Amino acid sequence: MAIWDFRPLLCLSALHILTPIVDCVHISHLSSPSVVLGGEELTIDCDFDYQKEEQDQLDLKWYFNSSPFPIYQWVPSMNKGPQVIGELFKEKLDLLYTAHNDTFKKHRALHILNPDHRFSGTYMCKVSSFVDEDFQQKDILVIAPPRRVLLYPDIASRDDTLLNVTCVVDGIYPAPTVALSWTVNSTTHPLLELETVVRVGATGLLEVYTSALVERGAVEPEGALGCEVTIPKTDFYLREELELFEYPKLLSRYTSAAREEHPHLTLNLLLLLLACLTHM
């Protein structure tokens, strides 16, 4: 005689005309910001519903970036609290964080302390019982703002009537959009035909070098150069401005004082830029 397993039918009882629909465990909402600034706390909440009969069967797991292995697991009935499995997350997750006063929901959320760009990616929550399971996922971007933005001009070697304007954006994630411009008599003109080089550092942060040529006569002696940094699909915006004066010494006044604080770094970055452009 065949043996039938009717447990899955607990969640499909709508097929039974005289039996009311029973909602087994399912995720009602996965909530979190889509973009977060590095260093800010990040909470990803996996709100789910379940039947009373499933309380002792519930198992919640979090996955990161399509890995088959969970980074976080919580089995409410074991009364041992959640476990961190992923190495990247071991020192970053607040295991005491409570998302709900329901004993079987209180540790459903990931609460990440001081995340950086490495925590950008796809997070998936999976909740299961003996009779059903459900999952939802969300993409999250953790922005690393630039450590410094350097803007400086240099007289073009092939034509001394031109300035080679360079903007270096150091230690940023993800890749930004960089725009150069010059302003004279309150009118701003974008610099066209930009050349951009992107280098990936050992930590995954980026160094972006953007340069363009501009007529010296257009910006001296009262002109100002500008470098605008934005990150696509976010509200991130930064502007560095440089006023030209005491020409032809090309001395500069940086709004962030970056060049004065790091003169050797500026020279090194320029040498790196020249090396990159030489081998392109």
C-alpha cells in the first residue's frame, strides 16, 4: 500500500472547497535602505508570518551574494540565539538586536554595525518550516566616500597655451561620474573630451583620474576650475573648486586644503596618472 505525505497540503488547503485557506510561513516584507553611507548602521528586516503549529519548526537564514552557505542562522525553538556563519560578518553583526517583541520573530533582522563597501551586494532572507518555505532578496549599495579629492592644473607640455586640468578622486566606491569645468564671470563652462583612468586598490576602493585640456587665456587670472563627483543612482555629490591666481606660478587654494596637507601624495598621484596614460 502506498504511503502518502500530506504535510504540504497544509499550505494548499484552498484546494479543499470546504476547508478555509491556511497561510503557512511566508515573508510579508523585506525592508532596508537601498543605499547607505559607509560607517552608518544598516538594518535589513525580514518580516514574516507563520502558523502557530509551525512555531517549533521555524528556521531563518540569511545569504549574501548568491553563496550557497548562509551568513546567519536563527532557530527560535532552540533558545540559543542567532549564529553568525560568514567570516566577513563575524565582527559586524549585532546579535542582541531585537526587531520584534514576538519570541519567534525577534531576531529576524540583520543589524550590521559600521559596514563598508565590502558589504555591498545581494542579501537574501529564507524562512522555512517542515511544510513550507519562502525567500526574498534585496540589493544594497554601501558607499565609500572619497578619502580626498585633488584638483590641479599643469601647463600642457605639447602646447603652452593650454592647461591640462586633472582631478584625482582617491578611495571611493563604487565608480563615480567625474565632471570638470571652468568658471569665469559667473559663467560655468564644462570641459569636454575628458580622459579617465580607474585603478582598483588592494581593498577594492577605487582611484579615479580624470583630465582635460582648457585654454589658459580662458581661465586666467580670475577663473576657477571645478571638479564635481557624483555616484550614479544615488544622492552623493561633492564639488572641489580651485581658483587660479599669481599666474604663471599655478599656485592654488583648495577648498579642502588637500594639496597643502599631502604635497608628496599629490606628486605621487600625478606620477601614477602619467604612467597610466603613457601605457594606454
